[in-house]
Amino acid sequence: MEAPIRAREILGFTLLFLLFFVCSSSPSHNLLISDAERRIDLTSHIVKVYLTLKVENADSTPTSEILLAFPPNHVDHLATVEALVTKGKRKKTTLARLDVKPTELPDAPNGTKYFTIYLANPLNSGESTTLEVLYLFTHSLEPFPAEIGQSESQLVYYRDSALILSPYHIKQQTTFIKTPSTKVESFTRVEPTNRAGTEMKYGPYEERPPYSFSPILIHFENNSPFPVVEELVREVEISHWGNLQVTEQYTLVHGGARHKGVFSRVDYQSRPSLNGASSLRYLLARLPPRVHSVYYRDEIGNISSSHLRTDSRKSELEIEPRYPLFGGWKATFVIGYGLPLQDFLFESSDDRRYLNFTFGCPLLDTVVDKLTVKVVLPEGSKDPSAVVPFPVEQHLETKYSYLDVVGRTVVVIEKKNLVPVHNSPFQVYYTFKPIFMLAEPLMLASAFFLFFVACVAYLHTDLSIRK
Amino acid sequence: MAAPETSTAAVPTLYTNNTLRNAFGGVLSFFILLLIGVLAFSIRLFSVIKYESVIHEFDPYFNYRVTQFLTKKGIYDFWNWFDDRTWYPLGRVIGGTVYPGLTLTAGTIWWLLNSLNIPLSVETVCVFTAPIFSAFASWATYLLTKEVKGAGAGLTAAALLAMVPSYISRSVAGSYDNEAVAIFALIFTFSLYIKTLNTGSLFYATLNSIAYFYMVCSWGGYTFIINLIPMHVLLCIVTGRYSSRLYIAYAPLVVLGTLLAALVPVVGFNAVMTSEHFASFLVFIIIHVVAFVYYIKGILSPKMFKVAVTLVVSVGLAVCCAVIAVLIALVASSPTKGWSGRSLSLLDPTYASKYIPIIASVSEHQPPTWPSYFMDINVLAFLVPAGIIACFLPLTDASSFVVLYIATSVYFSGVMVRLMLVLAPAACITSGIALSDAFDVLTRSIKFQLPGVSSDAEVDEGETNSDTTEARNDEVKAEKPEEKSKDRPSKKSKKKEREHVEKPSAKAKVKTKAEKKRLLALPLEASVVSLLLLIVLGAFYVVHCVWAAAEAYSAPSIVLTSRTRDGLHVFDDFREAYAWLRHNTDVDDKVASWWDYGYQTTAMANRTVIVDNNTWNNTHIATVGTAMSSPEKAAWEIFHSLDVKYVLVVFGGLIGYPSDDINKFLWMVRIGGGVFPHIKEPDYLRDGQYRIDSQATPTMLNCLMYKLSYYRFVETDGKAYDRVRRTEIGKKYFKLTHFEEVFTTHHWMVRIYKLKAPKNRIRGKTMKSKSKTSSTSSSKRSGTKRNPWL
């Protein structure tokens, strides 16, 4: 354990896991990992971890469950876990997605949290399989120093373990960590450790028992802005007259090192590469194709700095906040657009209709702390149900829009801690009779009719007392 | 257009023909009025189309904020609203100091729409309130002019008012200011007054009081009504036009109107206490005396009457003298003779510039220039004299009112450019009368000269007349109907029996009129040419109005645009700064700026300000002015004593935005110096000239405003060339010791500085610096008035 002095100091008060802690009650199955390779990508503020596990069943009974372990403080920042299994031999390998679910184990050491991967085919005794696991962390880069001036660059800490935390014995493992630039202030050494260019290599480590842990700390420069949407409310309003109106309300914050002291426009404008390198100048939103009537505004009016590029497959909206966002600065804004209904609304086989729309935030490379999707169904629609590919909270609301009498059913879907991976389609099913479309025009027509009748009646009555 | 011709061709009985024509005229007038309303609304939408749906300028932001509060918290909280986000640390009682008409109107519209489940935002309602009410105002103009000179003149006047540039300037979409509804209220009150005067109906008199109440709610300009109507009543009495109708028109208005006016918190007892209202009470007494005299005259024989007169006059004189003496004593006891500063500056145009620089500093309180008359009322300026002449042919109670209205409003518009707005309706009414009469005379002349038509029966007169007009001026739509409805009193079809009775007399009238008209006929060529000229004049007016609406008056002033070779360039710096303040400062931070930006800061940035556009406390404004014109250290002390955290200055030197703080700076010096005499205007002027280049005085180059505006400006181009003043600045390199730049917008238009925290008090150091500063400051301040906040 040869760590640089600085890192070692910090290690003193970082999380303390027992090294070489051997769990007394090993999981129900005696699996072992013959080869593990982990690649951690630190280039943006979303930490991506690609894990390749070669799992062997050393037990006598077949099993279909494989456990992944995470330290408890990492789990809070875990946005998504995906697992794929490679099938086939050699060149004809295909990847199949596997179910991953959080699991509670009764006697987890030091509050370790688990995710279970459910294999499609049980792993027989003596067999082995290769799993590709991807998981993403948000808010895992801690700026240090926490406050920087305009001309300073943003340095961050990343904490992890040199050894993969696992309830299984790992025969051989290697960890690669990729940093955005070659500028690394310090990093913990757990021999063998190599650093070449932007990549660091920990390992290979051989024959580590379950729950091995070796904390490491990397202090490096990450000048990319950290766009974090603290709250995003997306409202999707279905109009059966042919339009889908989307309104998105953002509360954006720069989650990087806090800005301190002076903001000088003259420095910012004359030397943009040195000054405010980590500031958030613009954002890119990827919208569906055939988008129309796009607007971008906030509570005090239109924001004129935006560009829309459309082609047949996608639309890109480049937006600039009113002012460049430095660390800790906030901005709120609204993006709204209309879409042709036929691209998103379909009829299912059981005579119901369903909306097929993208979940998640259209801004690229952005973390969303809390997302609320509201699907406003047309007035008179019944039996709404939403199908979302990941666990969410749901409830129903009623909204009154133009001339509504009974109100529109709103399906509200809420989810916390989202990353761009969550931009997958979801469906909302409902039944709707087209006759309801005529309700409001008829109402208006009859109101005008009654008004004119009243006028005619008034003109034909004589209310004067004197004759 | 085909309908009237077929009806005349059929020639049924005279009776049905007339009724049909009446009905048709009524429907046509209705649709023309509707179109005028649409015109008035849509000509004001240029700002939304060219820019965006946003609140404009300064005061509208305050009104918008009040409306937001009203819709969120309800009416009772609104009356009791004490606003602690402005005039820190004094605060302001909004409920009692604001004219609530506009906000209540918009709040009601919003509430109505939302209860119908039309979810428009408060902002949208506020933006479109002004255009809606200008449509109402043009309809009110129609009602007023119709009472004076008939429906034709009414329609012309309404069309003119719908697009008069002066009114457009204050009522484009987004210009959410009191005037937006007040002009409608003003015209409507006048039209109800005339209506009462013409009918003598108590119903209309009551309506008139209610309309007056709405006007009092909406705008301080209600004093114009309560002085103009008594003047007119007095005029009528003096010229021997007293009638019971006049009494009914006036007496209920004073009693009910004053009672209602006193209900508005901002007016309250002012409705009976200030001199602005005395004229109405005096005339109230006079009209009662006159009414009494007429009554006595009616019941006594002439001889007895003479006796009574001598008796009453001798007693009455004594009583009058006593009352007047008491009144004069009361009035004289108040320093401003019971007049408010704004009213006094109206009566004495030099008053404000002499005593109240804060009123004089507002550009809209300056007297207008001649070009601004042409810009704002255009060809109406030439038509008004003709209209006045037309009002004297013949002079009625109603037309004398119009003459009085135009005369007084011309005077007021000459004092303050802002009151051009009061002139505009009067100009439209008189011009409408003039145009309509001119068309009337000209088309009639043509009709009588045309071969084959003159032999026709008189009954057809009107119809043929209008047909020829239609043939002549197909393009000028608005003018079409007036000839048609001109000669007939416009009646509701439901009162058919009345028409029956009136018809013979009407017919006789038409006959005599026609004979008279025959004598007045002009030569054919002259009439045709002048008709065409009038149409050209009208077309010119329309073109000018559309131009003014589109180009001159639609800019929202919070977002600027400039058209260069590489396309449209948008300067959105104000909102950039306000949004920054809103999201990146603490919610209770205080922001100091010149008062112009107070309303916008509270509304858009939601931060507490020291002073704002409601300039009710001169000392407070003078304190800020003093701070801006003081050297850095003194300014820091003043601001720190006011608990200010950020200072906001507007600077146009980089992009050439002329109405920035450096150009307003002399007013800060004047207003500050008015209260704190150690600020002296000559210190900032070199040989009487205001300059910021190397010739500028050291006081100028060291004052806070200069430093905050030009801090590090030299680094932009190396020369520090100010594009507004067109010169290089005097002092280019300097450092700030007590302020730090925290935000500057993209085009440098708004710069925000933060006050540095006071230094830690290290014992030895403070002692030293304290003794130093106290000696200098005491020598400087000795004998001068001290800043109350220190």
C-alpha cells in the first residue's frame, strides 16, 4: 500500500472498509469470478463503469442469480445498473439484456447493498458465463477545492476501491480508470498501478477473497461543466386534433466547484479558454423530428439565444442560458414544442390507444435529480395505464384546460436520479371515444346560439311602462 | 351593398322603406364599430409580433407585479399589502397608494377566464389589457361623438381614435399602464355626461357617476374630469344655457362621484380636501343658486321677483363673502395652496423645474416639441380647427363641451408631453366631426349637381347620396356609413311606435334641410377634388399611424434590437442581469440602483430595492443620488448604512445605448444636491458642460457612478472609447477598493457590483484609519446636512 502522502491523509477520514473482510455467511451459492475487468470513465460528470465478469459456478447446484455488491454511499448515487450476457460462440456473439433488481440480504457486511442479476438460463455446475455490466453514478465527483475563482480550473476527487467489491472470490481482476485530461494531481497507488496518458491501470490483482476492498482516491482536473437539472417537469398534452404539445420546465444548476468572488466579463470574453473553462455556456437538447413551434423562455420572457436545427431524423435545439453558468449558479427556463400526433399516438390491438414517447430529459449529458412526467390525456379518456421500463412512482391528477368541464386525466410519473440512459420510450394506454372531440366546439356553438337568441328575444320584447 | 338598392328599387311605402334603411344602417354601424374595435386591437399587436408577448418599460412591471399579487392573494390582502421589497428600509403601503383600477380590471379578466377554464397566464392578460381597452375607448368615442354630431361623425371619430399614434404609444400590447384603461374611462365618462345632458335622464347620470368612479380608480388624471365638467357647466350657465338637464347631468355627478371617489383608498379624503376638487363644489353651489333662481322666477310674478332678487342678493352676497373668506383662509393655510406638486406644475409650467427636480427629470414630464405634435396626432392637428368651427354650426350644449375639452387639453398637452394622451381623444372627436361634415357637404354638393338626380324626390336623397359616396371612395371603408345614417336620428327598432309619431315632422325637417343644402352646394369639380384630397389625407393618416405603431412605439424597451448587415442583433441585457440577480443572489439581498430600474428589479429579479419609480420619498432618492455622486468610500458608507449588498448600474458606452446612467447622472447630482448640499452640481461640470473625457472635473472622474460604469472598460478596446458620448473617457485605469464586480451582462449594458465586506477590526489599524477618516470627513461634512442613514 504505497499511496502518495496527500491521498493518504485524506484516506484517514474517508470511508473505512475492512480490508480482506471475509464474510462468514457466503451467499447461497458458491460462485466465483474467474476474470473481472472494470473500466471507469471519468471524462464527464456522470461516472460510467463497464464491468466484464466471467462467472463460474463452483457449486454443485445450478443457479440463475448473480449478486453485485456496492458500498452503501455509492448506491445513493447509482443511477442505473444494466447487465448483458454474451451468447453464442466466438464471432456470432449476441448480447441479451438481463433483469437486474435491488436485493436486500439479511447479513450484509457494513451495510453493503446488492443488486441481483437474473440469468435467463440457469448456470449449471461447473459452467461459466460472461456478463457485461454497466452502471452509472451521478454526483460522484467531489470538487476540491470546493470554490474556485473565474480563472481557475476545476479539480475533483473520485473515490472508489482498487478492488472490485464482490461477494464472490475473484481470481483475477484489473481496473482501468480514464480521466478527461492528463492533468492528475494525485492518486492512490495500490501496486501494481500504472499511469499512461489519460488512463490509469490498477492491477492485475490475483486471488482476492470476497468483500475485498482497497479505497483509492483520484484528484484530477475535470473542466467539463456539470449540468444538473434539479427538477424537470415535462408535460405532454395530447390533443386529438392532431397535436402533441410538450412543455418542459427546467431548474438548471451547475453542479461543479462553486464560483467564488469576481465575475469579470472582460476576462471572460477576451480569454475564453482560460477564464471560466468549466462554465456552462450552452446546452444541446435533442428533440424528436418534425418538431414545430419551439419556444425557449423563462418567467420574464423569451430568451433569444437559441438555435434549432432540424433534419428528417432528429431536431437539435441549441440553447444558451441568459448568462453563462458558473459553479453553483442557477437558471430556470421552459422549453416547449409541438409534435405531430401521428408520430406518437397509436392504436393497440385491444382497441385502446397508446402514446409512445421518450422518458427522460432531452438535454444531452445531463443529470436530472427529479423528473416528473405528466401526460395530459384528452378530456373524456378512460382507464389510463402507463408502462415504463424501470421502476417509477405513479399517480393520477386532473387538470382543467381550455373550456374543460370534467377535466382531463393526467398520468403523473415521477423518478429520481436520471441519466441519459433513461431516455427510453414509455407508453401510456387509454381509451377515448372520438365523439368527445366535438364536445367543446358544440359547447361554444350553442353558447353563441343562445347569445343570439337572447339578443333577438331582447329586441322583440317591450319592457317600457308607458304605452 | 346590394340590399339598399333593391329596397329603393322596389319602392314600397315610405314607412317600410325608412324602417328598412334604419335597420340596415344600424346593422352596418354595428359591424363597422366591430371592425373598428378589431382595428384598434390589432394595430397594437405589432409589439407582440415583432418582439414578444412581454410587459414593457418600467411602470407596467409594477402594475404586473401588483396584479400577480392580487391574483395570488386575493382582494383583501391586496388592500392591506405592505410591500417590504421596495423603498428599503421604509417599505411602501401598496394598497393605499396605488390606483387600483387597472390591476383590478386585469385581475377580474383573469379570474373570469380562469373560472371558464381558459388557463391564460396573468402575464398574457396583462399584455393584452391595453389593446382590449383601446377597442373599448374607440367605441366610447363613437358614443360621445354620436351624441354631439350624429352617428356619422361618431364612426369617423372612432376610426380615427382607433389608430391615433399618441394613444397607441401608451396602449400597445404589453404597455400595461394606468393610461391603458384610463383613456377609455375618460371618454366614457364624458360620453355619459353628454348623454345625460342631451336626455336629462337620471339613469345616465348615475351611470356617469359610476364611470367617473372607474376613472378615479384608474388614473390620477381624473382631476381633469372633475375640473372640465364644472367648467362646462359654468360656461353653460354664463351663456344662459341653464336647463334642468344640465342640473341632472351635474348635481348627481358631484354628489355620487365624490362619495364614490372617496372610497378609493389612494384618493380618500383628498376628494373633498384638495384644491383640485374645489372647482366642482363651487360650481355645485352656483348651479343650485341658479336653479333656485329659475324656480323662484317660475312661481313669482315679475314684480315680486325683482323684490326677491334685491333681497336675496344683499343677503346672499354677505353669506358668500363669509364662505369665500373661510375657504381662502383654509386654502392659504396649506403650503402648496392645497395643490399637489404635479397639478401645480400643470398650472405653472415652470414650477417643477424650479422646485421639484424629480418631476422635471422624467422625460415624459417635459413640454413637447412641435414635431411631436405631428408625430402623435398627425393630420388631426390640421383638422381640429375645422372641427371646432363645425362645433359652432350650430352650437349646442354638447358641442360646446367638445370645444372646451379640446381647448383645455391643447393647453395641458403643451405643458407635459405625457398629457398629449388627453389631447388625442379630443383631437379625434373634433377631427371626426370636421371630416364627417366635410364629406357630408361635399357629397351632397356632388349629388345636387349630378344630372338627373336633383329632380328626384327628397326622400331618396340620403340613399343616392351614400351610393355615390360608395362609388367614389370604395377604399376608405370607415367613412362609408356616415352619410347613410347622418340625417336620421338613429333609433332602436323596438321603438317603432315612437317613430310613427315623429315621422311627419322628420319628413318636414328633411325637406327644409334639403332646400337649405341646395343653397350651400359647392361647384361639382371643386367638391370632387376636395373629396379626393380628403381621402388622400385620410390615407396619409392611416399610413402614418401604421408606421408609428409598427416602428416607433412597439419596442418594449427592455429588449433592444438593432439591424445590421449581418442580420438582427438582439440586446437582452436587462433581463440577463435581472435573471442573474433572481437566481444567484440571496432572496433578501438589497439592490441599489437609480430609481428608474426599481420596478423592474422588484418585478423581474424579485429583490428588494432602495428606491423605485414611485418617487414618493425625495430624501431617499436623494440619498441614492448622493451615493452615486460621492467618491467610492463615502458611497460605500452610505450604501452600507442602507444594508445594500449589490449596486446595479446601466452602462451604454460599449454598444451606444444612450439612456444609460451616465447620461442620467446630472439628475442624480441635482436631486442629491437638493437635499444634501455638499453635492454641488458645478463640481461635476467643466465650464457648464457635462463631460467625461480628459477635460472632466476630478469630482466627476472620482464619483462612484463614473467608476462603476467604466471599471475595466479600457480593456475592451484599449482606448476606452465611449460610443454614447463619442469620446475617450478621462480616467482609464483605476481600481475599486470597496466594490467588486460580480456580474456584467453580455453587452455590458448592466453591471452589478457587490459591496465588499467591511474589514476586520484589528485594534491598532482601526484606531489609525478611524482617526484619519474622521478628521477628513468631519472637515468635509461640517456645516452640511448629514446623511440621515449614517
